[in-house]
Amino acid sequence: MVNNGCMTTLEPRPARSPGVSYQELLDADTHPVPAVLRLESPLYLGDTDIPVERYISREWHEIEKERLWSRVWQFACREEQIPDAGDYIVYDITNQSYIVVRQDDGSIKAYPNACLHRGRRLKDYDGHCSEIRCPFHGFSWALEGHLTDVPAQWDFPHVEERREEDFHLPECQVGTWAGFVFINPDPQCEPLSDFLGGIQEQFEIWKLEDRFIEAHVTKIIGANWKIAQEAFSEAYHVNATHPQILPYLADTNSQVDVWENYSRVITAGLSTSPLLWYDVSEDDMMRGMLDVRVDQDSPIKIPAGQTARAVASASARDRWRSAVGDRVDSMSDSEMMDSIDYTIFPNLHPWGAFNRIVYRFRPNGDDHRSSIMEVFFLSPFSGKRPPNAKRRDLAIDEPFTNATELGMLAKVFQQDVFNMSKVQAGLETTWKPGVTLANYQEVKVRWLHKLLGEFVNKDFTGRR
Ligand code: FES
Ligand SMILES: [Fe+2]
């Protein structure tokens, strides 16, 4: 073990799953593998339990509101959701709300969603406007935030006197990366690019800025936002929660990497779980992935001497060629097949390469026992940018399978969701004070809590 400040690196591969490693799969890739996939950053972050209070207590939720959500860079929307001047979205986080609005010069500003007269929310829905006008008495602001109109102005000489200093809409910090618009309510926060660090370089080849929103689904979950997010932060649960995918998913031999404010777990597709006790043929791997029934022929046969992984990658390249062009010919099987699931602290999961998935998890309003899980499919396109998919909102009792635009993933998500409210219920009743984690496979969960702990303990004295 190498001591690396508060973190300890696991070296070279102690305590790892039996079976083929992700790096060994890359060695067998039929195409050149990009450097980003060759990186390894396994960190040992200790093995102490995570306090249950973090999931169940109102006090902890209040701490997160005050010290995390009001201080951290957070994903508010995609740039393509507000393409034109005057387009805006309402971004709600806990009991706070912000308007994120495109400016005439193409830049983006974000304001607390509150009128400076008597406080009404300025905007209730996403939309387009030429000015920001309060529906209560009609105070109005220009898109760039200065007060433009006060009805019956003769009655407000005191507002006129303080028009610039007190009646300009206050501004959050705003930054963009890869088509994601981030805001930070803390006026003294570090620049977004410093916060994001090396992930910016790691994603350069995947160009998420050149994607469109092909699907957008939100679902209310009956559990704390971290319970929902953590269910998508490890592949360890696959054996019990999604047993049907074990023949073609390398779960416990996923690679898990932790950097500063971002981390990732890479789970190989068309590679069999080390937990399966029987051999799976290349044909059966393909049948499993395509969900072919026992009495049906597989539409894709694996030629002798070839692997299902190589054949499926070739067919994925053909599928993406129309949108991405011949660039697909220089892309690895891994980029075609694998789940390259990054997390940016605290709650954004952009996937690398062509799995197209982006998740966001956040509290459901001011309720710490429910959350909003959000799934975007960010797909490549050629020619004119296609319109954004209409957002579908699923209530707490509506299954993910109602979102047919998510395809086969909807079924998998529903299996994940099935656990979540039961984790919340278990943590409310457990006699055990903490949650226990695997050292390697679940280190993304530990990483989240480590950063969360550091964030809430940061010294913000002297700041707003
Ligand atoms: S509360 Fe907005 S104009 Fe009165
Ligand atoms: Fe899952």
C-alpha cells in the first residue's frame, strides 16, 4: 500500500475479483484503446461505516442544504435546453429555486427565483421570455438582470434610489462544460474548471457537447437522494438485483477509479460475471444481451473463432456510423460495449462513449426521504440538431417501464428502484449505526461520503 495523504492507493491489484480484468479485456480489443480507458486510479479510502444519520435525519438534510447545495457546483440544465436568448429553465434544489436564462450575447445567467418586491417566485415553469416579469404586481427585469419596470413607479422613490445596488437580480456563478450548465450559489466559489479538474480532458474524445437529448425521464423515488445515487455507483448489486444480465455483464470485476471531484466505475459488456457458476457460450452471451427467448433464433450468430464482444461491437459501430461518421472505425470495442459510468460530485453521472446515459439525483424538494432520479439519453447526431425529447415525469408509484423511450434499460431501472424505498425503510429501523461498504467495488459510495464530509466541514466563514 502507498500512503497518498489521506488516501491510500491499492497496488498493484490486491483484493480484486477473480476472472478477467477490464484492462485484460482492453488488451484483447479489436481496435485501438484510447488512453483515458488505460488510466487506473484505485484508492483505498478506509473501511469505517457510513453513519446512518446521513440518510435518515432531518438535521443532516439541513446541513446539506446549508453547506452543500448552497456552496457546490451543480448541474442545472443542458445548454440545448436553452438555445435562444430568453430561453430559461427553473432549476429547483431542496427549498431553493433558480432561473437559468440565456442572454442576448449567448452567455448564461442564473438568478434566485424570487421577486425583489414581495418575494413571489418569478417563474413557475421552463419557458421563453423577452423580460423577467413578476406575475404578482408586474415588477420587471431585463434578461441580464437590471430592473426595467415598476408599475406605479411614483409610489417607489426608495426603489428608484437603490435601483442598481439592491434591485438588480442577484447572480449565481455559472459555468459550462461539455454542454452541461452548472451553477454555484456561492459568490466566492472556485472556478468551475478548477472544480471539474481532469475529467474535462478525459471526456474530450467523447464530445458530449455535440449530443442532443433523445430521452429525458424523471422519477420520484421513495428514498434519500444518496440511496438512489449509490444504487448506480457500483456493479456489486447486479448479482442479486439484475441476475438476468450476469451471463453478459462483468459485474464484480468492474474497474473502479477515484480522482478528486470525480470517479468512475467501468463495467464490461459481453463478458460473463465471475459469480456465475457455469460457462456461458459466446452465442448465449449474445442471446442474453438481445433478450432472445429460448424458443427463438438469435438474430446475430457468432462465427466460429470470434467473440460476442467483437461481433456486438462491430454491429454497434454500424449503428452509430450514420450519426458519428467513420470516426467509429477508430473507436474501441470498449467504447461500443461497456458501461463507463462517471460521477461528478455531488450528483451528476455522465457516461463516457456511446452508452449515452446521464443520471442526476437530487432531493425531492425539501423532503429528505424522497428524491428525484433523472435519466437523459444524450445521443450523437449528424446534420441539423434534432429537437430535445419532451421530458416525461414519473410519479412515485409509476414504474420506469412506462418510459418506453428508455428501451430495455427501463426494466433494469425498475429493478433498481424496487430496492430503494426498502433501503430507506431498513435504515430507519436498523439497530446498526452505520452502513458497511466493500473496499474496492463500493469505493465510489465511500468517495461520495468522504467529499460530502469534507464539504460540510469546510470553513465558509466570512462568506455570504
Ligand atoms: S411580488 Fe413581484 S411584483 Fe410584487
Ligand atoms: Fe442496477
